[in-house]
Amino acid sequence: MEKSILIIGACGQIGTELTMALRDTYGNESVIASDIREGNENLMDSGPFEILDATDYDALEEIVAYYEITEIYLMAAMLSATAEKFPMRAWNLNMNSLFNVLNLAKEKKIDKIFWPSSIAVFGPNTPKENTLQSTIMEPSTVYGISKQSGERWCDYYFHKFGVDVRSIRYPGLISWKTMPGGGTTDYAVEIYHKALSEKAYTCFLKEDTELPMMFMDDAIKATLQLMETDADNVKVRSSYNLSAMNFTPSQMAESIQNHIPDFKISYEPDFRQAIADSWPSSIDDQEARRDWGWKAEFDLEKTTKEMLENLAP
Ligand code: AKB
């Protein structure tokens, strides 16, 4: 049977690039983009687009029936910083949207699901360096609690109902095509925009806050790779650890200064510092490498070059 893919949250930071990559791979008409509001023109013009509230089961079911959807990528979520401001809205969006797609698969209305988790599933008691796939997980943020609960539900639906759900714990993602929104790792994108426009950036995290990060091309590659691999290879049905690079804001500033020598960074940590402090500084991803051949391509230098070249006026 032909694939027919629905992306929910297609206009967000990951959704935009994922939609374009899936359209390149499977054809424009086989990839239906959806979001609660309109987004990027390229994305809306290159194939089918639907307005969809991910928490509305009936509307989702109707789109799935109409396009004979076989796979869903559920990218809609409220991220860590915004979720701290609107805890109940975050919980409702992050959990209800997941239950909607899990239940569609349980009822055999779709075959396969991709759902993103995050390094936010870890918490202040988790060992920070080379954090293992299975370790202490006591998230202290609303977003982290929703992602950790989501992981348990994915694992449960796989074991109890045979739902083919696959997931990655994304680190902070860096891209030039779409801005991130409401995350703690957003500084790692904002900094490039400000470096080019003002040659200065005030960072909301402290200079030595080390966090796991990844360039978007690597994140998209990993997502497609995990979704393409045989179901038997997917040994982790909660969510896979994934790693590419780790750095601090001051290391990032140095890598920008190699290209823009008079770039200046200053630091004014806000409430996001506590969120970042609760997360690991590096991740062990041996399961992803072993099970489906994951390997990152972008380090900080390569990312900086790519970002500055593509964002330059
Ligand atoms: C965030 O900062 O909230 C996200 C994430 C790490 O999941 N980028």
C-alpha cells in the first residue's frame, strides 16, 4: 500500500523542514501538512495543507479518513519555557494530542507514528555527563513531565496494543529556515541572527551552561532513518537518546567570533537558567547507533558555518 503521511504541527521549527524532506522523499501529494495556523509559503504551496487542532480527535479522524493516512508525525507541542508559563495548557496539548494519535493506531486507522521526546525527560538528579538511555528520570519541568509521561504511554501502547510508535529524545535543535519558539535552547538559534544583524547578543543562559545540541539536518536525517528502519530493529519503544554536539554559550560565541571577530556576547540569565540546569550536558546514544545506524554529521564549527552562510543578507 502507498504511504500517505500526515504531519501535525507542520509549521513549527522541526515540522517545516520535516515536511519538505518527506515531500522530497515520498512526493508532494503523499505528504499532508497540518497546523493550527498557516505557516511558511513554501510549505503551504508545495502540497496539501489542512488547518488542524491536534487536540480535536474528530477533526483528526476526518483528515485521516479523507487522505487515507498511513503514518502520522506528531510535531505539535508546547516547549519548555512556554510550558512553565501555561502548565495546564501545555499538559493538555502535549498529552491529548499524543493520545489522539495513539488511539487512532490502536484502532488500526493508521499504521505508524513518530512522536518527538526531548532531553527534558531528564531532571536534576540524573547524572549530567554522557547521560544513559535508562537512568534516573525525575524531570522538574512541566514540559519534561509531559514528555516523560508520553514516553511511558508510547511504550505501553506498543507492548499492550502493538502500536508501531517510534520516538527520539531531541536535544536543542539549530536551524536557519524556521525560528524555534518557547524553548530553553532557543538561544542557540537567536545568537546567529543577532550576530549578523547587531554583532552582539545578550544570552538568557550563563556562559558555562553546557547543553546537548544538534543541527537540524542531522535531526531530520535521524527521524527519517528511524521511521524507515524495520520494526524489528526498533528495540526502544519509549524514546531513543540521540547525540551530536555539546557546548556552552561562550563556546558558541567563540565559534561565531572565528567568522565575525567583533561579535560580542553578554549574559543576563532568566528563569530558563533553572530549566537548563536541570538537563544533562551530554548524552550517550549507543542504542540509536547500534539499533538503526545513527551517526551525527554536524559539529559546532560546521553548524556555525552553515548558519552564518545561510542567514547572511
Ligand atoms: C526546549 O528547549 O524546550 C526544546 C527541547 C530541548 O526539547 N528545544
